[in-house]
Amino acid sequence: MTAITEFAPAKINLTLHVLGKREDGYHLLESLVVFADTGDTLTVEAADGLSFHVTGPNAAALVATPEADNLVLRAARLLDAGAGRGARITLDKHLPVAAGIGGGSADCAAAMRALNTLWGLGHELDALGAFGLELGADVPVCIQAPRPCVMSGIGEEIARAPVMPEIWCVLVNPGVPVATGPVFKALNAQPTTAESDTFWPGGFSDARAAARFMTTCRNDLEAPARTMVPQVGETIRAIAATDGCLMARMSGSGATCFGLYADEEAAMSAAASLGRDDWWVEAARIQG
């Protein structure tokens, strides 16, 4: 079989509501998740053994990762289930790590989709997502990429999202890695099983209508992340000040933040104005 390539797009939490925490410590979430047309690329090829190679501008951040913590290799071993299948896996890494845009989860999901094909396993996407949940809460929704989804529960419940209009974004990471665990801990959510009070519309007429709806929602992790990492607030303010920005918010547990724009020209202009040597800045179209 020839090489199989899967795109691992950046995940954006347009909204992220923490509804409470289960007695076992897992947080109950509700999030409108979309994917940008920028991200990493993962390629798998048949091989006698299992190997993992990283290229690209952000490869160095993964090279030092212990093999036991590498989500791509863990995904491969999970799918292999001890059968001893082989694959040469190559990841072209462009997204920053520990950034709140699902880079590791998206890579993991791309590996699962590609190896499912390479090894002829025949798993449906929902089944892959169920396997992936034990690797991370974002993996099931990233398995569904690039389809926008509403993710809930602890990440295992995936529903169809409102129909998204043509909409552009600018992603900005201030160069500060943020660990998810401490942000959730700082939120100090109480053990509850609160029900969602969000009414999801069927769709949006245009980008401005979508942005207006997003402003009625929130990212509950943004406040603790701002306290822990002041650069998050600085980044959001800078994005919000760009011409044509419809709204600005942090994605996931940070530190990547995003702005929404009505068209490519506005997004590209904003990205150019935000360029700094210590920031990762990318204009992209939201897929959907």
C-alpha cells in the first residue's frame, strides 16, 4: 500500500462551558468545536516495525517528549492491540504544543484514521473516537475533523454543530506553553452534574451572526488562564483591536487565542498587523 496522509487541523473551541465536575474528578464540558485549515500533516507507510519521525518548524518541541508520553505512538499501540503490526509514521509539525488548539490530540486522531486505513482495521469514526477517549478528552472530537461538532460530557459525546457560514480566524499563540491540568485546577469547579442551558441554533446567516452568538457564550477556562498567564489577556486585547475583528477569545485551556473575521482580506490584514518575533500568528479559514 502506498503512503497514507492525514491532515491534523488546529482545533478551536469557539465556546467552552464547564458544567461541573464528576465525583471522580473529570470535568463535564460543553464546547462548540471547529477546525481551521491550518495544522500538521501526518503520513504513514507500511514497515516491518513501528517508528515515529518528526519534521517541521515545531518538531523540536516533540523530539524531547518521552516515548511513553507520545500520543501518536500510544495511539498506534492502542490500535495494534499487541498484534505486532508495523508502520513508519512521519509528522510534519507546524502547530505549537501545549497551546489549547488540540495539536497533540489532532495528531493522535490523524494517526488513528491513517493507521485504521493502512492496517485495514475497518473501524468507523465513532469507534475510533471511543478508543481515543482513553488517550485524551479532545481525541474523539478531533477524530471527526474537519466537521464542526458540539462536544459534551467528558469528551465522549459528539453532536452535530450548527451550520457554520464562511468565516475566517486569526490564531495567535504568545509563545507560552500552558498545561491543561493546572488551569482546570485553578477553575475550582465544584462536583455537580449541571445541565446545559445553551440553545444551539440550526445555523448562522453569516460570520457576523455567528460572532454575535459566540459573545453570548464563553470560555470558562479563560479567567483562570489569564490569572496564571498574563500574556493571554494581552493577546486577546491585541486581537480585539485589529480592524474587522468580530470577537476575540482564548481557545481551550490556552494560551492560543483567536479572533473571528468576516472575510480573508480582514483576517490576513489582522495577522500581518499582529506579527511579532515571539508570537505564532496564523490566518486561516474555519472549515465546515
